[in-house]
Amino acid sequence: MTGLFLLLLVFFLSFTVYPAAFLFWKSTNISIHLFPVVWSNIAVRHSFTNSILLALSVTAAASIIAIPLALMTGFIEIPRRNFWRKAFLLPLVAPPFVSAIGMRQILSRFGPVNLLLMKTGIIDQPINFLGAGLTGIFILQVLHLYPIIYLNMAASLENIETSCIESAENMGASFWQTLRKVILPMSLPGYFAGAFLVFIWSLTDLGTPLVFDYPDLIPVSIFQSLTDIYSNPAGYVLVIFICIIAVILFFSTQYFLEKISYVGIVRYRTTRQPVSVGKPVSIIVLLYLVFLLFISLLPHMAVILNSVSEKWFFTVFPERWTLHYYREVFHHPVARISLINSAVYSGIAGTITTIISLATGLVIYRSHIRGRQILESFIIFPMAVPGIVFAFAFVLAFSETFLDPRSFPVFLLIIAYVLRRLPFSARSIMANLQQIDISSEEAGLNLGASRWTTFMKITGPMLKNGIVAGFIFAFAFSMMEVSSSLILVSKQQYFPIAKGIYQLAGRVTDGPYIASALGVLGMLVSFVALIMIYKLTGRDNISISV
């Protein structure tokens, strides 16, 4: 175990601590000396203001949608309640970067939305700002990200002890008083975990503004600064801004949640009957859920329609349909190499992520090595540092070495995939490991079995579902990783799917349609992964937490 602990320590020190420390040292030195110069640039200040306002607005709008949704599906008796809980996972199957291609089409000046509004007489002239600039980015990010708050809120609501609610009701509290005094305060852990992720995701989202061709945001400014990284200090200053904001928010959220005593949240599930609200209210809630799900999946449907449309202009739906662009995915040089590369990269990343998660769990929960808990901090660390910061740090820290991503990006790209997915895969595996009674392993050791035999015969089979779920998560969501793919890879021969979609979407002929078909295939992989993870874990609610 000691050797395994040292190997893990070397890995994390080499690819988390060293790049982050190098970036912080380099960026801080530059920021201290050149901050006034950079900040005097109107474009930099404009990008910073836009990014903060966008992230705040997206978090607020996502909260307004997610909180009532979690309460409805958690407490109100509606038909097929379990179906609706699972259905709102679907917006997560594609990143906003992919959905942006379809949304740009349907929200364009003469796209389906404007045409429908004009045909119904609601407007006389098309609305120009819907599918462009900050408005389009805002709409897309809200529709994609609100399920993150919803899932975490729903998980917190599930863990509230029923007796707390019943006690409030027995004391004469009304539903609204119980909601305000008991239910909402106890759901704060889930809400803050989700809100933190939504804010940081919106603040650091690189792909969506690139597809919408909107440069006045911090991630795009960082991306553009990579072309003259050694002469333009703006990239360093903006990266250190994002890093500081993310780290402060992450640790503030953790500190705040640890300081609050959530009495009544238990480690076991209790049976809580949904509240009967009568048929009229139930129908209204059901119609709201249908409408919200339809709007949420509109970007995904737009990408699918775009991928099968041969002619789609000045009409609500495509005039002619084709599967030609799906065939082109396997023949077009950019699309084909992107698909193959991503499958290989993600497979390797999924395997490495699973091995590291398992090894870390064994060291933490099956050894007595002093300082082993530091490994858990290393696993959580990538959640505090946005992907765009990691990618920028890799470019800076390993530049002009044998790992320079400008020459051969594959190694660092796979490491970036591993680090970005490690917190979630490790959670799946380590949670299962904690549930295994250690006495069953000790019995095998007492009977003369080696540690390897004990693991293969006892521990491994018990961990099977968690290991498979962790691998599937790492594989599927590495396929659609955006920030690392766009920043680390510049040569076409190494393109992953995200980089291929970005290149194709910028071409004026059939590029956007092939990009849409490529995006649909990625969505399909993510959808199948979510279904498999749900089946393996057997959870009604899948939370994404800090």
C-alpha cells in the first residue's frame, strides 16, 4: 500500500500541484506588475463584466426554474412522478457547445421561432437578438444547467427526515411555513452545491460563445491569448481572476455548509407520501412539466433536425430530409479522425480514471498510512479549478518540454480528461467501497489468501457496479469535454470530437450539418451512459455535488 500511495502522490503532484503552482506563480508575477495596464484595456474590463453578469444571471434563472421543479417532483402527487425525475436528466446529455449549433439555427433572424411568432401575429418583425450575443448564450446555458441545481436539490430533499415535516405540521404550521422554515433550509446543501457548479460552468464556458461568435467574455479572451501567450499578458491576468474566484467560491461554499447544522438529514431513506393537490392543480403541474421539458430539449431537437435537414431556410421545419451527413461523419477527414481519436482518448482516460479512483479508495479506506487523506483533497481539487484554467496551466507549465501540447497534445489531453472526471468517478467507486464490510476481506486474509486474491475474489466483485459506473461516466463525458479539447489541441491529426465540431461549425457549406451529426452521436453516447449509470447505481436521484 505504501508504494501505491507514493505513486498516486507523484501523479497528483506532477499534474495538479505543479501546473497549478507554476500558473499561479507566473500569472501572479505578471498580474502584479501589469494588472493596471491590462485593466486599463476597455475590452478586458468589458469581457470581465460580461462574464460575471452572465454567470450571475444564469445562476439566478436556473435557480428560479430548478427550485420549484425539485419541490414539485419531490412533494406533489403527479402521474408518473419517477418518470419526470429521470426525464430532467436529459438536458445534460449534450454540453451547451453542441446545442449551440442547433439553437443558432432556430433562434436566427428567420429561424423557426421568429417565423412561428410572425405567423401567429405576435410580432411583425423578427427579433434579432434571440440567436446572437449574450442573449443566445444566456438562454442556452440556463436550459442546459438548471438540471444541475435540480438534481442536487432533489437529492437533498430525499434525505430530509419525514418526522421533521410532520412535527411542523403537528405544531400547526401551514404548508408555506413548513416550506420556509423546514424544507428549504434543509435543502441548502444541495442548492449551494448545484449553484456553485452552475456559476463556475457559466463563467468558464468556452465552447458556447465561440459557436455564437461572441468574443467579449473571459474564456474567449483567454483562448485567443494562447496565440501570443508570451507577449500578451491579458491571458495570465484573466486566468488568475477566474482561478481566484473559483477557489474562493468553492471553499466558501464548503465552509458555509460545514458550519450549518442540518438536523433531520439522515443517512437512511424514509417513506414520505406525496401531497395530494387535487386534479386541477395536478393537471396544471403536469402541463408545466411537459412545457419545461419541451423547452429544455429544444436545443437537442434543433441539433437533431439540423443533422438531418437537406434544406432548412425560411421554414419552421426542414423542407427536405437526409441522412447524408451521418454518412459524412465516417468519411469526412475532420469528422472521422475526431470520432476515432475521441473514442481512443476517452477509453484510455476512462481506464486510468477507474484505476486511480480504485487505488485511491483502497489507500484511504483500507490502509493506515499517515497522510493518506491528502489524496481525497487531490481528487476534489479539480472541482475547485475550472477546466479552462487547467488547460491553460498545462500549456504554460509543459511548454518547450517533451510533453509540450503544441507538438504532441495526446498525453496531456488524456490527463486533463482524467482529472476533470476523477471527482465523479471516484465518488461512485469510493462510496461502494465504504459500504463493504471490511470483515469479509479480513476473513479471506485470515484463511491465507493474499491481498491480491482477496481483492479479486471478494472486494472486486462487490465493487463491480461502482467500477463499471465510474468507467462509463469517465468515458462518456470525456467524449464531450470542451475546454481542454479546444485549448490543448491545434493539429488536425489529434482532433477530439469537440475540436472537430468547432472546426466544422465554422465552415460555410456543409460543415455545420456534419458538426450537428457528430454532436448527435456524442449525445447518444452520453444518453446511453446516463441510462447505464442509473441502472448500475439503482438511484432515483443522481446528484452532482461539490
